[in-house]
Amino acid sequence: MTILPIVRKEFRQIRRDKRALGILIFLPGFLLILVGYALNFDVKHVGVAVLDEDRTPESRRLAEGLTNSEYLEYTWSIRDRSEVDAVLDGAQARVVLIIPRGFSHTLLSGSTATVQVLVDGSNPNSASISAAYMLIGIRDYSSRILTEWMDRRGMEIALPVDIRPRLWFNPELKTAKFLVPGVFGLILLLSTVISTSLSVVREKELGTMEQLKTSPLHAYEIIIGKALPYVGIALVAATIILLMGWGLFDVTVRGSLLLLYGAILLFLLAGLGQGLLISAVAQTQQVAFFLSVFSSLLPTFLLSGFVFPLKSMPWLLQGIGAILPTKYFLIIVRSIILKDVGFWPLWPEFLALGLFTLATVTISSIRLHRDLSS
């Protein structure tokens, strides 16, 4: 085949280029470990400071009941209200529980007792979750008190709604199980776009593009010859990511491996098309590297749904995110890995990914053909 010399040449160039080897081999594992361990949205061990002005068994029972879990942790005892600001300012605790005098008397008399909860809102995500933890804990305490009060009087109460929630797909609510499948998009797109764009631009800098112009090869043969090595290496990197995700973060593939690798292959072609498109514009490897990172890393991290939900963003950013192939790839990968979803519920995402791939590969082929013909 006429493309085999191009494939062999590209493999030799990859072996010689330490930077390309680092991007293709070491970057995937490094990013997986970094993202899997560093990015964690689980809110646990929230420090709670308690100001118990009542100092009764009932008030101690409330404080101990709230902080006797991995989510809320008793970290500070406040003696006076004047210390509240200092505790929150100094970050000794993120939540302050104030139990006023007369709490026990009001509670035992059958009336509604009031407590105050102050939450450090400097981190909105942690603050909202911490407040929810406190609300759930206080409601649970109130339910137990009401049940005991009814039992003492020989009365029974039936709740109008019996809620029994069940968490599917990620019952442990581990952030890693949400992020690790998303790392696929970040790593594969970054490695394929950068490596492909640098490969073609390197030909321009070294002057070997002139040799390709005089060869009998067509533009599509050059593209296939340059793309095949990176596709093969990226598939190996994807397998390594799957194995590391399973070994380090207990992320197992629930769905079809064949469908998953089909999506990975289609996404790799999209990344290669984007890299070839960048290489058609850039004249130096520095420019190609900058454009590759700018067009793949930042949009993938911010506008693909990898970390932040797109629906909460302004419509303009949602429109930009709708163009990115990573958005559709992440939906496919998370659905297959976490939910065991088949092809038909995901065909719109496969179609969008295929259209992006077709558009980028076609445009880059036309541009490369023009360069070879000039």
C-alpha cells in the first residue's frame, strides 16, 4: 500500500520526538491521576462549631446527633456569641450552630424550639451542601423527638408521604466516577489534536513538505498515513485509561465495550481532523501547539460538561459548547460506562460527533490538497 511508507516514517518520527512521546504516553496517565484525585466535589468532614447556651441533655443530644457522621464534624466549642465571627473568619469551622437558652424547656413543653445555623458562604457549593446537611440533621432530630413524644402518650402518627430514595449508577456519590469517564475526552482530544497538528507543521518547518508535493501520493493518502499511528497509540492510551480507572477509582464499564471503542474511534478521528485543520493554518510548531491547547484544553474543560453543567451557563456559551465534539463524546462515554446505555438512545450524539469529524477531515483534506498542489 502507498500509505505504508508514510506510516513507518511517522512512527520513526514519534520515536525520535521526546515531546510527542510524552504527550501520547505519559500525559494520559498523569492527567487521569491528577484529575481523579485532585478534583473532588464531595463535601465531607464539614467543621461545625457549637455555641450551647442551654447546656442541657437535650441540647447536647442535638449537637452530638448532628456531628456524629462523616459529613459534619464537631471541631470547636464556643463560649460566647462574641466568638462567632472570629471562628468563621479564622476558618476554625464552616458552620456555627447556636442553641439558645430555654431550648430544652420549649422542646419538652411541646412547643417549637428555635436554633440558629450560620454557614460560611465564601464557597457557594460547600455552603449550600453544608446547610443541607444541617437541615436534614435537624429535621431527623425533630422527627425523633416527635416520635418519642407521641409514644409517651400512647399515640401513633403516620407520615403522609413515605420517601425512600435510591441512587442509581453512582450510589456512593463518588466524584471520581463522574469525572474519570470525562477524562477520556480531555486526554484523547488533547493528545490527538496536539500530536497531529505538530506532525504536519513539522513537515513544513523541515522542508519535507516539498518532497511530499513531488510524490505520487494523494492528499487523502497522506492524511491517512499520518493519522493511523496516532489513532493506534491513542487507542492504547484509551485502554490504559480504562484499566487505571478501574484499578485506582473502581470505575467499571457497565455497557458494551464494542460500542465504547466505536465512540472512542469516532472521537479520535474528530480530534485528528481538528489537528489537521490547525496544521493547515499554522506555519510553526509553536503556533500549532498554542492553537491546539487553546482550542482543545480550555473549551473541553469549561464548555463541554466535563466539570460544569452547560445548562447553567449563558446561551452564548451553550452555543459554543454545542459545537464541541467533547460534549457529545462525554454524554456517550458516561452513559455507556455508568448506565449501560445502548446505541439507540445515543444516536443523536453519535450523529453530531460524526458530522464534526466529517466536516473537519473534509476541510483539512481540501486545504492540504491545495498546499500540495501549489
